[in-house]
Amino acid sequence: MSGEQRREQIIEIIKNSASPVSGTALAKMVNVSRQVVVQDVALIRANGVDVISTNRGYVIGDSGKVSRVFKVIHTEEQVEEELNLFVDFGGIVKDVFVYHKVYNVLKADMNLKSRADVRKYLAELASGKSTLLMNVTSGYHYHTILADDEETLDIIQEELWAKGFLAKLQEYEPVEFGKKTE
């Protein structure tokens, strides 16, 4: 297999994975060293593919996706249901953030694409001494959701409404939080 073919295979593996793929795992899959994978990823990036390194492995960036920010509220017991709703209907949970009257915007990247990602996120949260970001604002929080098209985001919005998860914007919140974005 040529280097170009290997890099194409690496792109396909990362694209088709429901979760980040480590350099070590990629090396085993394409039968090269981890260092060769690191060099290949650098070449892939140089050719314009948005490969992102996370603490759990490589993912492909979100180019070509549309996004929308949803303001939501629910209980801690409903977190899994809310996150699964996003991924089940074709969304990617890019981040979670809160708008605090004193601290302004506090944000954390999530990049959840599947129920497996949701389970892993909840397990990591449960194993630490951390708490959900929504707790600093009495349950109110926002998610930036990515999808292939606006129709998918519309369906997600309808489902959030049906579950009672959508929350009303307050006068002190930036208006653009509630608008469709691209």
C-alpha cells in the first residue's frame, strides 16, 4: 500500500468511527508505527482535511455541517435522555455552555456523536469529582448542535419541544443564542 492509499484509509477510518481513534489504534489498523501515523496526519492536514487531535484520539472536523444553538433545561436525571435525543436524530453535540450573569459564558467541548459517546461522557463525569455545568445556572444551559442539514436541526428542535427541554431566552441573554447559525 502506498503512503497516499494509507492516508486515504486513515481518513476513512476516522470519518467512519463513532468515537475518536487513537494514534496507536490507527497504527495497528494500517500496519505502521504510531510515528508514521502522526506524520500521515500532518500530511492529511496539509492537504486541507480538518483532522483534530483530542485527548481521546483523532476526529474529523465539522466542515460542511450546519449548526444551531439550543437553550435547554432539565434535571440531572434527564441528561442522558437529552444527549441521546441529539445523537439519535442525527446531531453532534459540539459543546455545552452556560451564560452566567457574573462570569459571562462558560463553555466545554463535548463532540458527542453516538450513544456510546454519551455513555462514555457520563461515565467520565460520574468517576470524577466534577458536576454538570448546568448546575451553576439552575439547570439552564446551551448546546451547539451540528448536523448535515437544517431539516435535521428542525426535527431535533421539535423533539426538544415535545420533551419540554427547550427553554425561553431571557432579556439579558445574547439574542444570537436562539438563532440558527452556519
